Amino acid sequence: MISTKIYKSVYGLAEKLMEADKNGDKVAFNSLYAELRAVCIDNENTDKDHPEQWETLADFAENLEEALEGYEKAMEKAMAINAKDHMSSIAFSMATVQIELGQTDAAIKNLQDAKINANKIDDRELKTDIDELLETLLAD
């Protein structure tokens, strides 16, 4: 379970990042991203380390390779605590990046893993998104 303090910090930064992005404020975005990255690094390998902060960092990464690295780190953390909800959402996000990078086989594998992990969660919307994207890739 992510601590309330970390959760509020990460989501506060995420909201500010979305606002900066919406307003095209690159300076603020870069500063906020660096702050979020610092939170992740400061908490890494401590009892405050949690996949959610790494997944959030990856969500805001500006290049695809950096995003993929962030999702991979988030996945390691999620697997370590067997967090099926995070494992399925991270795998889905990784797959969307892999599709953009032309890594279709890796994306299909992540979606298949996401589907298995999603069997254990309640998020119907995520389950539907995973199924639809997987069907689209397998149909091609």
C-alpha cells in the first residue's frame, strides 16, 4: 500500500504536470517532472517505494524509451508485491508505448500478461481496454 503522504505528493505533482502540459508551460513541466523523478529516486528501495510512483513518472516521460524504462521499473516493483491491479495497468501502458515503437510482439505479450492479471481485479474499463487492444493487434 502506498503511503498517504507519497500518494498525495505524487498525485499533486501529476495534476500540476497535466496543467503545465495543457498550458504549454515547458519550463514548469520540466521542473515538476524533475521533482516527481526525485521523489521516486528518494524512495527507491525504501519502505516508501511503490510501483504507482514509477508508473506515474513513466506516464509523463517525454520520450518513448524513457517511458518504457519507467514502466519496466514500475513492473518490477508491482511484481515484487504481487499487485495485480498495478501489474495489469502497467503492462497495458507498456504495450501502448511498444506499439508506438513498432514492438508489436512485445506489446502482444504485455497485453496477454495484462489480461491474465486483470482477471483478479475489478476495473472493468481497464479489462475492456486490454481486450480491445489485444484483439486489434492479433487481427493485424
